[in-house]
Amino acid sequence: MGQPHMKTAIYDERSISILKGLEPVRKRPGMYIGGTGKDGMHHLLWEIVDNSVDEAINGFATTITVTLHGDGRTVSVLDNGRGIPVGLHPEAQRSTLEVILTTLHAGGKFNEGSYSTSGGLHGVGSSVVNALSEHLVATVRRDGYTWQQEYRRGKPRAPLKRKEKARGTGTEITFTPDHEIFGDMTFDAEEIRQRLEVSTFLNRGLRIVFKDESTDERVILQHDGGVSDFVLEVAKRESPRLIFDEPFIVRQDTPRVEIALLWTESTSERVRSFVNGIPTQDGGTHEQGLRDAVTRAVRNYISAHDVSLPRGLKLSAEDIREGLVVICSVFISEPQFQGQTKDKLNNPEARGQVEGAVRLELEQWLTTNTSTAEAVLTRIIMAAKARAASRAASTTVRRKSAVNRRLNLPGKLADCSASDPSVSELFIVEGDSAGGSAKQGRNRKNQAILPLRGKVLNAEQASLKKVLGNKELSDIVNALGCGIGDDLNLSRLRYHKVVLLMDADQDGNHIATLLLTFFYRYMRALIEEGHVFLAQPPLYRIDVGKKTYWATDDRDRDRIIKRHGGRAKPEISRFKGLGEMRPKTLYETTLDPKKRRLLQVTIPDDARLQTEKVISELMGKDASKRYHAINDWMDLVDAVDV
């Protein structure tokens, strides 16, 4: 066998390079700012802004001004803090300003007496910005004078200069990211404004002025409500439907913790977390403590108040936190971040600190605000029911799909000829007799008929296995073709109008209610997207002379007689059911789009919790709740009649 090919490169002592000063940053910028794209370039600005915010957090600054200059690439950050020290550094024998801007891991945040909290203790922020800027100017007001020094790619162009006398203190950093590293990219003014506004939310009373010279825009950002204002803004952006309007707030001084939360009708959980004003995109131990606190507080409240849950229903942590929107802001003296970009907090003690600050306060708040607590629990129960129904339905659908992936339409379905779902209508009809009339009277081109022959189960009371095994409900799912539960996909819906056509009597109303309960629990998107309708067939035929009128109920009958009965004695016929109608009559009164009346089933944004409560009480197993609900509705009906 021949010898393997050997490279001739020499690897000895001369192969080892020592990068001095800020050379490591320019050699591998991604290690310090996460990359050299848009996010990396903006990260330079965040480092400088965070230094100014640190001055504000620790009580030394009240106003920060950020200016985006006309070229779109140069920015200035000015604060009225203490000003970076400019005196001779005892060890480096250079000005302290120069040491900070040219040396990695040099800064006041390593000294406990300088900052109680800060955006990070890496000590590399300002020096990294300097290293990656083709031009940087540092201007300091301190010790009665203005001091200034210019840099090019991290190296001073001249020693620190003492300029004119000045009153007050503060620091201004102006820099232009290096085009050799970032190309010709420009800063995003709107992204800057949003990030600055977050800082004012997290630091009540902090005033930030943002100037965009390219548009002459000047915006003053200040939010005295702090995290309370912040969570309301985020919640309304995520979901306009809030469970309650006044957020739960926790403010603790040692360690400093500020948290605001509320529940919405959104199906997702939204947590925005920050450490010392820095957004932690990947969360960390403080978020874990928050989630622990919310879950335990709700469980403890349920246990302490002996809250009755639907039989067999188990509340998971996911159910409890569904729809939750939280702002979690903590301040830690020595934060341990994962990476220089500070996306995740690793401090193990933060989990217990946040959990301890929130859990008891939230539990007490729920106890004090009983109506809010009831709304929250209703929301949580609704999430648990929906998740359980979707989980079981999806399992059944997947199991059946694995056996037969062909569309399996029910044999009793009289389908329409149209292939366009947007013009196709499915009428779910009560009984074979009514189904026969509807099949004969329909427009075969776009109207399909599915008669129900057996009993429709109450989806709120029956077990999931029974609901999913019910022949009538299974036929409806197969006819619609869009799946069920987590597998529901409205793009596969075969009919964009699903019409419940029942007799205009109590039995018909009961069947319609059972079907609506099933749709609400297992196929709610059909209702939310406006695909479900209630037909309004006539209960009475009223002949007055040569004129014929149709009445849907007793009130409608009396109104017609009062208006038209004076002409001649009215002849009134009452239909016992849809099966008594001739096909032509059924079409003219109930199926014809030009003459029919359909009620679209909707869930108003401000009545979602009430809808959940009504269905749970009216259709659930607890007879006492149903009794009280019916009595309440009877009182309402009596009041309306009077």
C-alpha cells in the first residue's frame, strides 16, 4: 500500500498568533455581536444605549437622546449621566476613557460600588462598538469641562483633548459602523424607535428623545405606567379580546422585579422578558420562575376555594397559561448570560426569586378579585376542554386516515354537482322524511342534503370515545371533509355554508343546539370563520284572502295576523314538521337564496367567556347549574314580555 498524502504546511511555535487589543473583535465579530448582518449592526447601537440606560437604572441619568444622522449609518447616543471618567488610569497610565474604549473586559461594571445593576458584566460593549466602527467620537462632560477623543477602527487618532468649560455631566458617543464589515447597510429608524420605547416602558420616568435627521422626526418617549402600560399594549396587539382590563402587577425592590400580566382570548402564550433592561429572546431562569408561579398560584386558588371542575377534566400547565400575556423585567447585580448577545439568562437563583415574588401575590389577587378570578378560570377550563377534544379527535382521525385515505362520503348524503366550495351548501336535515322533501326540492347544482337518522349525542356530556364513535356526528365530519380537532383544515372544507335545517319546534331547537355544541367543541373554526347557519323554516302558513304569509313562530304569526287580518278572516295551518311540506314549498320558504332567512352563527368578541359558560351550564352534567341558568333566562324573557 502507498503512503497517505501528507500536507507540507509547517506547524510550530511560529504558527501561533497572538491578537492584541481589539484585533480579536475585528477578526471574529460574530463572537461578540452575533453576526455581521442587520441584527449585528443594530446590536452595536443597543450596547451604547444600554450603557446610558444603566446610568438611568442606577439613578444617575434621567434623559437619553438618540440621533440617527442623515446618512442613515451614523448614530449618536447622549445621556445626562455621570460621564465616563477621563482621569489617568492608575494601571494603564492612559485616560480611563481610552482604556474603556480600547480594552476588552474593562469597565465600571466590575466594581460593585459603581453600578448596582447593569445590562451585563462582560465589559466588552463600548470597546466592541469602537473596534467595529470606522469612526467613533466620544464626548464627555465631566469635572467642569468637555472632553473629546476620536477613534478609527478602534484606535485613537489623538490623545484625549480637554475642550471648553461645561456645566453638568454626561456622555455622548457618535459612531459609524465599519463598511468593511457591514457593507453599506443602514440603520432601521422604526426598529430603533421600538427598542427605545421598550426601555421607557421598563424604566418608569425615563425620558428618551429619538431624532431621525433624514425625516426631521423628533419623538419623545416616556411611559409613567411602566410595565402596566407595556403589557396592555402587547396584549391588545396580540389579541384585542382581553379577559380583564386592569393587569396584575408585581413590583419588588430587592431584588428588583417588575411583572405585569393578564389573560386574553388568544390561543398562545406570550412572555416578553428582560434582564436589566436587556431583552432575553430565549428566556431563561427568570421566565421559568414566572411560569412556575402562575401555574402554582392558579392551582392553589382552585384547591383553597374548592372550585368545582367538570368531571374528568384535568388542567395542565399549558391550559392555565393559554392566552397569558406577560412582561417580566428583573434586575440582577451579576447576571450570567448565555453568549455576549445576552439572549438567555442562566442565573439559577433567578428562578426562585421570581417565583417567590409572584406566586403569593397572584394567589391573593385572585382571591380579592373574585369576578376576575371566575373569568380566568372559565378561560382556563375552556382551553382544557378544547385541547382535550382536539387531542382525542386528532388521534381518531389519524388512526382512520392510516387505514383509508380515500374520501369516504356517507351513503345517505345527497351531494351537489358543483365542485367549488364557495358556492356549495350543505343542509343538515332532521329525519328521513324532511330529508326526502329537501332532496326533491333543492337546487341539485349547489345544495347538498345530509339527513340525520339517529340520535345526536350531547358532546358536552358524553365521553370523547362516544362522541367520536357516534354515527351521525361521524357522517357530518366525513361530509364536510375538513378534518376535526387539531387536524381541522378549512382549506379542505367542501361546503362554505353549513346550514342546520330542523323543525321549527322545541325538538328541532334541541337538535340544533346539540349540533352547535358539537361544532363549538370540536370544529369551532367553522363557526369563527362564519360557515355555520341556522335555517328559519316556517311553523305556520297564514292565508288571508288570496295572499299567503309564512310565520316562523307564534310571535311572527300574531304580528302577521295583526297587520293583515283585517282584510279577511285568516286561515292558519301549522306544520308538524318539515316532512309535511311539499318539496316546492320547502324550497320557496327555506332553501331559495332569494326568499329564505338564514341566521349566521357567530361568537361575538365580547361574549366568548359568556358563550363558554352558557354551553357548559346548559349542556353539562351539573343539573343544578342548568336549573339556575334556565331560571335566569326565564326571568329575562319575562322582563322582555312585560
